[in-house]
Amino acid sequence: MFEYRIAALLMVIIAPGALAHDNVAETFVDGEMTCIRSNGAPDHEMGRFPNAANPNAFREQELTFCFPTSPRLADTVTEGLMTVGVSVTGVPIRPYTAGYYDPDGRRGIGRDPSSGWRQQAMHNPRSLGMDDQNAHIDRSGLYHYHAVSGDLLHAHGGTPIGYAPDGFEIWYDPAIGVSSWALRPGERLTPPGGAHDGTFEEDFEYIAGSGTLDECNGTVIDGTYTYFATDTYPYFPRCFKGVVNPDFMQRPRGGGRRAR
């Protein structure tokens, strides 16, 4: 499947049809980095935004994602990135939410992380106003995926659907990529209590060997480390085995550039 890599890296994507926001993306090489520059619009129809659960409207962006052209494994695993990848169409992959359990928050969710229980987006995606592509829009107008998009798969299946910040490819193939994460047994020992039902990120645990993928949702295919999008948690890689570009996602802000 890796014979498609060069073609995927070199193509310029301009979506056909009269969409409300046409996808415009280009791929180019800058030194040791391959970069995807886009306006942040997908190459498929977006849901209706704002909507009852999401008050944000899409705004065209100036996004640049750069990752190593020749990725290599690192000595340590990188964790804690909000933007875990980019689609081949230049849409950011951001599976985490900014919400945490907070008894004083609206519907028990707030921005204070002190509870240690982070809201898990795909437990109830409609409550976050997601469209049928498992995506929604944040306060800055940024459209982003929380789980794999069916239309993205339809258009780009059989090739990489994206790239991680370390440059390793992200594929979708449920016959090969099976998550090794599962719900923890029993109940939460701290508030909010209750069963580990997937409401929060911490409801899940990695069980080595229970699937085909490692804790970062990756494995070695044909001698090359590869990440997978999966239909179950964690949906996309949440940690990275390769050397990550710390400036993976950039966009202008106040005349400068912000990495995220």
C-alpha cells in the first residue's frame, strides 16, 4: 500500500463542485520537511454550523502542517499534543476536547482540568454539535476531525488518509489496524464516580496484545512504522513513536505564527 505515498505527497487538492467552502490544499517540500498548506476546508460537505450544540461558524484558515519527509523512530514517546495529525486534504485531526468533569460546570463539564477526568468527544458527539463526518468547529472557526470521516475514506481509501507530526502515515484498514484500548472494569474511584462508560478519556486503558496496534495506535507494516485510524477508541494516534516536528501546525496570529 505504500506505493501511493509519493503520489499522495505531491498532489494538489482542489475539491470539485460548488461547496460553501471549497477545499484548497497544496503539498510542498521545505528542506527536510514535507508541508501541507490549506484553507482548512474539507473536500466534502460540512454539516450545518452554527447548530444547536455548537455556536461556532466556519472561517477559512491559513494553515501549514510540516512533518519530516523521512520519518524516524525516536528514543522516547511524545504525548500531550492537541493536533495529532493532518488529513491529506489539509484538515487538522484533533481528537481531544477542552472539557473536564466539573460539578459546577454546565452539564457537569468545564475548563478546569483539576478533576483529572477529560471529556471524551466520541461518547456523545452530537452533544458537541458534530456533523456526520465526526467533525465540528472550534471558537476560532477551525473545522477539525475527532474521528475518521466517511467521506474522506470514500475519496482516499487505499492510500494514506493523513500524516502524524512525526511524518509517519495514518491509514484506515480495520482488517489490519485493531485498537488495543478498552474500557476499564469497575467504577471510577473519584468524582464523578460511576462506571467507566467512555464519557471520559480516563475511562479507557491500554491492554497490550488485545488488538494488533500498540498504545499509539500504530504498528510496523512492511518494515515501516504506521499509524491507524480506528472505529473505536482512541480513533487516532494519541502518542507518537517518531521524532516529532514541534512546529507541526502553524497559522498566523497577530502577525506571527503559532504552532499547535
